[in-house]
Amino acid sequence: MANIHTNDRTFLSVQFRRMSDEQCQKIHWASLEVMERTGVRLYEQEAIDLLKRAGAFVSDGNRVRIPAGLVEKAFTTVPKRVGLCDRHGNRVMPVEGHRSFYGPGSDCLNIIDHRTGERRKPVLQDIVEGMIVADALPNIDFVMSMVLPVDVPQMVADRYQMEAMLNYTTKPIVFVTTEFSGCIDAVEMAEAVVGGADALRRNPLVACYINVTTGLRHNEEALQKLLYLAGKGLPALYIPVGQGGTTAPITVAGCQVIWNVGALVGLVRSQLKREGAPYIMAGWGAGSLDMKTMVQPYAEPDRRGVAQAMAHFYGMPMFALGGCSDSKCVDQQAGIEAALTLMVTALSGGHIVHDLGYLESGLCYSLAQLAICDEIVSWLEHCLRGVDVSEEALAVDLIDQVGPDGQYLDSDHTRMHFRERWYPTLINRDNYDNWLAKGGKTLGQRAAERVEEILAEHKPDPLPPDVAQAVRAIVERAEAQYGE
């Protein structure tokens, strides 16, 4: 698994802060002013009632103005760390400090077939193969569905996604559902896998990614999911967005205020529902519409590190992004943007970093690109780790022993430590003749071959048959009730 941990003072490690505490404080104050003066629209009655009873001001039916005191109180009860577990109950993702964990994204409408290079509509088998690949890649820490399959009933596609994720990987799962009922079913499936509601709350295998209309407009399904998850004591990744130039101011700071208001509103509601409910805020934000193409770019530089700085200012766990590209294929642009976004997110201390393998501004997925991102994360782990300056590492006695005229190839010290250096899986270091002798393949070709090797060789731990059947029964029930 990836274990990138920046801002460690034991060994000085690389770190990056986009904003000072003073800048973060200004965004915080601006957010409180918007919450008190402008307010937000909430499209769910229980959420409105919770806030009204707590002292918020409600007008025009669903316009809610939230006093700053409710925000400050919420920060006293929300957990400042969240632990996610694998299927076996191992706490493999301590979301805290400056630790970063990596996984794919969800619900892409297209996929680049790694076998043919064709861009096509995804099917359920693509999710199965994606889970097998993600389960095998050593630096992928959690999974998401990657694509939205077109060969299943669309009203219950999220149930099929969840079933595939539970069956074909043991890693923690971040799930997305279309409707509130899908969230309930996904939690029920996870409870069936781990042994019940108490077991899932104690060792959460899953967290729910909740998309919210904007920071100032919170849709009914998002609010229902948030309150349900808070009541269950399960992690919610509550992400109210704002697009600079359309649904938010175009300036980085103004856009971030919209994102931040949404995050704070969700925080207050979750803690009013259940004090101590795990809540994860957006670790990306302040993005803008590209006025030349009218596309929302994923890899734009201006917003990098801003939301991460706010999350660290609050001491809150965050849902970040990286490893994504606006390129339409696995090419040089895809590699550049994936590496840069992963680098800045790691330096900024992003926690749960998703969207590895995204292309075409989130519209297309590539398993070959995911394999490349896995390699980038491996590189970053070595680049950003602290430097050992112990006596063994300094090797002064060895240097004296070898002297000016010796060499170190046959020394015990070299044999003991050479594996500590980074050795790539996909990146090629051969000389030209050897590279040509091996086929002269590009990185994209090698990545596609790596994916195919994993699919041929890797066998994820299966669910016990009775558990798999219990999960299948929930899918069948939903299909009978909602399916097309």
C-alpha cells in the first residue's frame, strides 16, 4: 500500500502550503459571514428542522442562515481522524495528519479499452476487471466504481457497482449512489459482508461520497444520505461544489468560499444529527470553467492546494483528487497532468486521493492510466520520504575502509541496502538497444500489458458463498423494485 506521509519532523520531509493560517482564517471568516448573512437553500425538511431547533434562522421556506456558534460547536464534536478498514477488519487507512491514500474515481461514462485502445461505453465486466486490477496494484489503497455500466438497469446500476466492488477486492470502498435508496442498500450490503451494523460502524469498510448541487444549494438526496450516514455513525464524504464563473465567483478565494460554506453547512448538520459522526470535507475546490472550451478542467493549476490548506487549518480529514487528466487518451499530456496533480496533492497532505486513472475531464476511464498512476505514487513515496542519516546510513567507517581507490559493488553494505532505492515496474531504464530488443514499447503499451498480466494472474479473495448470495439478494430486490 502507499504510505506517503509528508510534514514529518522526525526526518525532515518535503512539504508545501499554498496558504498561510492568516489566509485560511480570512476564508473561514468570509464563509461564516455568508452563512449568517446570505444563508443556504436546503431541500430536505429534517435538515431544516434540525438547524432551526439549534438556533438557525429559516425564511422563505428553506433558506437557512446559520450562526457562527453552531459551526464552532460542531468542530468540538466531529472526529479529527477517520479510520477505514479492509474487508478483513484491518485498519489500513488511518486518515489523519499528512498521510495520503490513493484510489480511482467513479461513474465515468466512457472507458478506453486497454486491449484495443478503443473509447467505448463501459459494461459491468469493466468494473469487475477494474476491481481486480486495483486489488493487485500495491499503491492503490481504496477503490471506487470507476465507470457507470450501460448493460444493467440504470436505476439500480449503483447496486451492481457495489456488488462488484465487494466481490472483487478486499480494499476499503468509497461508493456513490444515484438515489437515497441506493445508499441504504449499499450500507446493507456492506453490513452483510462484515457481520452487521455494529461491526461496520466499528471497522468501516465503506464511506459514501455525496455529491451536492453547490455550496449554497443542498439537494434532497444529498441531505438524506448525510443524515442517514450520520445516524449510522458511518463516514460521509460530503462534497458541495462550486464552479468558478458559473455557480461561484471566478476568483480562487471567492470560489473557495462557496466550497467552504457547503462543507461547513454539512459539518453542522452531521453533528446535529449525531455528535461524533465521522465527516470528511472536500480536499479540492476553487475550480473554474474554462472560458475557451466551456469544459470544467480537472488538472488546472490555480486551485491546487487551496482546499487542502483549509482542511489542515481545521484539522479535518479530507477527500482530495489527483492522478487525473484532461487528455482524451493515454499520452504525454495524461502523464504530465497525472504526475503534477499527484505531486501537489501529496505535498499538500491530501488524505483520501481519488480520480487516479481519470481522462477527458472525468468523462473517460483507463486501467492503463491507473497502472501508470500506481507507478507515479510509488515514485512519490520514495521522493517525499525523509532521509535516514543514522550512522549506518552515513557509512563513514565503510568509506574509510574502501578508501579513495576502492569500489562498493561487492560490499555487504551495498547488498544490505540497495533494495531500499526505488526500482520501477513500468518506467523503462534500459539502454536504447535493449529497449529496442524488448519491442521498443511506449509507457502506454507497457501499462496495458501490465493490466492484462494482472487480469490473467491475480485472484482476489472471494466472498464466502453465503455472503455473496446475501449481497446478490439485495441487488435482486432493488432490481425488482426499481429496475427498468
